Amino acid sequence: MEEEQRRSSDPELKTALNWVDLILTIGGIAVLYILLIIGTIWLASLISDEKILIYINGFLTQIAFILLILFFKKIRHWSWQDIGWKLTDFKKIWLQILRLYFLSMFINLVYAIYLEQGGFTPPSTDVYTTLFENNSWWAYLSNILLAVIIAPAAEETLFRGIIFGSARTYFGKWTAAVLSAALFSGLHFQIYGLFPRFILGLVLAHLYEHNRSLYPAMVFHALNNLIAMTLLSGLSA
């Protein structure tokens, strides 16, 4: 405990994440997803309501991410600062967050127009439109808890704090950003949203790298999910 506090208070004593952390984390995610797929198939045989099944899967996924983070934090002796939980001055980053958000929205709009001109259209229903159909108060509160609070904290710690942080040690920030963004996007299992979510991953990695703190990336992630949830809820109303 004293050693962790000493490392946390002195940036020069910060432990650099290494290839062991990278391999263990990616391997741990792979195992978790295999177990989650098996568990979802089993739950589908017991639960007929698709929306409830999606919520259960979503919360179980985030809980699994949190447990994986805590497990590796324990065995690898990380401090919270080692994986990006550092205070930052939010007064200086709000403009940066807003500019990057509108930039990513512009890129996604161009991408959507390109697909539409090529004859590709998004699916009328998918996991996210099903989740964000705001037809009850419990659904709205569940969406806030899952998409705006839990997911940004857990996913930013895992994909940016640990995966990007450890990959950056060996491959540099650009390759690490691409690797973490590709994993982040691919593990959402949504073909149409693959490129927009990849861009989101790159923006989040940039925010972490530029500010040396996960908090700006978490805020950006939460803002992105909140706006997407609001728009989809409004469209389905």
C-alpha cells in the first residue's frame, strides 16, 4: 500500500505498462467474450424478451470488463494512475472535447453519405436502436447507467488506459491508437458502425495521449453515447 501511494505521488516512479500487460489484457478479453457468448446463448433459451436479453448482456459485459481490470490491477500491481486515472483541469479541455466531437460527427456524416450514395443503408433495427427505444422510465434510466456512466469508465480504462497504454510502450502512439481503436470498434460487433467507432477510438486515444488522463476521454465517450441515445430515442418516439 505504501509503495503504491509513493508511486502515485511521484510521476517518475510510475510503472510503464509492458507487453505482458498487453497480452494478458487482450487474452483476458478474448476469454471473457467466449464466456459471454456461451452465456448469452444459454440465457436466450430462458428469456424470450429481446430487449431484456440485450440489457443483461450489456451489463454483464461491462461488469466483466470491470472485474478484468480489477483482477489485472491486483496481480500486476498497478496503481490507478498507471492506467490513466489522473486528475485534470476540465476548464481547459471542454473546448477541445467539443471541437473533436464535431470533427468526428463531420467524418461520420461524410461516411454515411458515401455509403448511401453507394447503395448501402443502415439496418432498420439493431442492438443499439433496440436499447435506445425510450418507451419506459426504467429503460431510460438503464440506458443512462449503462451507456453514459458505466461503459465510458470501464471501456476507457480497458481500451485506452491499458491496451493503448501498454501498446504505446513498444509501437508508439499512432500504432497503439490504431490497435486500440480497431479492437474497440471490432468488439462492438456492428458492421455498419465499424468505421465510425474506429474514428471514435482514435479520437479517444488522442484525448488520453494529449491530456495524460482518462477523464477527458471518459467525458467525450459519455457525451457521444448520451447524444446518440437521445437522437435514437427521439427517432423511435
